[in-house]
Amino acid sequence: MNKAFRPMLASVAAVLAFAATPAFAGKTLDAVKQRGTVKCGVTNGVAGFSAPDTQGNWSGLDVDTCRAVAAAVLGDGKKVEFVPLNSQQRFSALQAGEIDILARNTTWTLTRDASLGFHFTTITYFDGQGFLVPKKLKVTSARQLKNATICTQAGTTNEKNVADYFKAQNIPVKTVVFESFEASFKAFFAGRCQAFTTDTSALAGLRNKEAPNPDDFVILPELISKEPLAPLVRRGDDEWFAIVKWVPNALIEAEEFGVTQANVDDLKANSKDPAQMRLVGTGDDLGKLLGLDKDWSYRAIKAVGNYGEIFERNVGPKSVLKLPRGTNNLWNKGGQMYGLPVR
């Protein structure tokens, strides 16, 4: 062997050995396993994302994200303790360690990412802020809201976005803020404001579930912001961060490679496709790199389905929100949902 190649080969061997080293379990993962549940911070109730029914059973896109993590880590998607939080409580609850994950339709921004001591993990929904108005106003554009009173919730990006948008348009408006989301939309439907603003996904849910007559209200066409929604975890625990990042990515990849809640067992038994095999636990053992076992992604898919199934069930055209896939379609179908390679 040429002596010049020996250092290079030694370096390659070292890199490969390091890459195959199992992850050490982090303090959050240890606490979750000891407790037997994942504590997940969610909204007080936003249709399509996290809301309890009359029996206290939670459902929604954010809820399914937490269930998938619980299935991957604890083997059971039902082992989740949902902690309802308002906008003001959500960050302090995560900082204080009262929850393990914040999955509460929270927008990924530089300020939040850099100053609060958190890591955003994976974007699970691309949203944008809009306006809901009564049809009787005969308003067809946000630019027609001159001197209008607009209801919104305090402590959110919505409040700041409204101020920035109308200042840039040189349109005077009056913003009325409320401490809770429920108080803000109830004030709007009671006629206190001429418009209500929040993410368009939430506007669709409010119109369909809370309006006295949904047909009396319209969502204006403008989107005045980018609202990429993603779960958050505390900084300082890279192992837990990796888990909460890669579970949603696995669900996105599962949709891309045709792995569903219904066929995951059949594919586990029969698939010879390397991408599918990695997802169902019969290919490369990637779980050890996360401090988990080989079936981590299989259990997540088995518990909640792939990303497309989660979207359709909670916010899609057949759900209460009746939202199109649009931007949230897969990257190879005209959308922006791009799962990082699980390999």
C-alpha cells in the first residue's frame, strides 16, 4: 500500500466508526422513559391543530406530532400528557421544564430561535396570516380596511405583523388585542371588531366551528406574513432535539415513499425497497444513532400515519378546516414539504 494513502484511509475509518456510534441517551429522554409519558404543550383549542372533544380526547396536526414522538420513544402513541397553554404561557412552560415539547402552532422566527433558549425542530405546516371579515362589509381586500378595528391575540406574531403590514401600506387601522385566543375571536363574532386576524388555517377553523353562520364570513385573499410552524425543544439536550427533529421527517419521507398506516405492516414483512425498509425497521439500524431501537419510525407511522394522512385527517379538504394541500404538499408535487433523508 502506498504510504501516502494510509493517513487518508485511517481518517475515513475514523469517520465511519464515529458515524456508527450509538447516541447517548439525553436527560430529557431519560426523564420521559422514567415518567412513561411525553409532556406536550399545545393550544387551549385550535381546530385542526390541537383541540379536545367533549370527552377530553385531543386531536389535531400538532397532537399527532406528539403522538408520533411518543410512539417512537415509548412504543405507544397514547402515552402523551397534553398541557394546554396560551400564547403567554407557552415559552415559559418549556423554559421551566414543565413540558418536553412545545407543539403549539408556533411560528419559527429568528428572535424566538436565537433568544429564548430553544431549538425549532422540523416545519410541520407552512402557514400565513390573513383576515376574516363579515361579508356584509363588502370588503374584498385587506387594503380596504382603512380605519377598521381589528381583533387579535396579544403576545403573538399576528399582533406585530398587522402593525408592520398596515404601516407599510400607509393605512390607518385600530388593533384591539386580547389576552386569550378565545376572547379575541369571540369579540370579533360579537361585532366588536370589523376584522379578525390570525393564521389562515385558524381562520378557516373559526369560521367553520365558531361563527354563528359560516357563510356570513369570508377570508380575504392577502397573506401578510410567512408563518412556518414547528415544534420546539429546550437547548442543551442534543439527543432529544435530534429525536423530535427526525420523527416528523420520517413521517414526511413515509408519504414520499408510499408507506402508510394501513400498509406499514405489510411493507415491514415484504418490502425490498431500501428507503421503505429503513422506515419500517428492516433496513439500516438508524435508531441507535438517536438512542432508540430499530423500529422507532415504524411505530410512529403505525400510530398516526404518514404526513399526508395526518394533513388530510386534521386540516385537509375532508376535515373541518377543508384546507387544500397547497404549499404543504410534498416538494415533488409542487409544495414545500421536503423531508430530510432518513438514511
